[in-house]
Amino acid sequence: MMTELKMPSTALAVAQFYADTYPGLVDGFVLDEADAVSAEAVSALGLTPLVTQTVMRNLNDKQALAAAVLRFSDELSSR
């Protein structure tokens, strides 16, 4: 999708796209641990970053990601 938009296929580019295209729609952004270096730049866009493991190889990974995202959602909604 990002390639079709002639944008880099990176987590930061996706965050930038949402921040620019839909300002105010997104409060938080989930980053994989491999993209942790982008967390500060995502924050500078006005989005709260969550850095966590997003690759789901098994049921435990799926449950851990779901729990992390739900906690993150609760944190964002209580602001």
C-alpha cells in the first residue's frame, strides 16, 4: 500500500501518513520492537508510541499482543 502511495514502507512513514492525512484521528501507534528507534519520531508527530513484539508466531504471542494493545488503548482513553 505504501509503495502504491510512493512512500517508504516503514512504520514511521505509516505514522506520518495517518498524522498528516487524518489529523486527530489516531492518538497512539503500535511499533514492533524492531522499529523501536522510530518511537521518538512517532511521538514528535503527536502520537503516543507503544513498542512491543508484534510478530505472532504462536498463541502466546497473539495473547500477549492483544493484552498489550488493550492496555495501551485503556491508557490512551483515560487521558
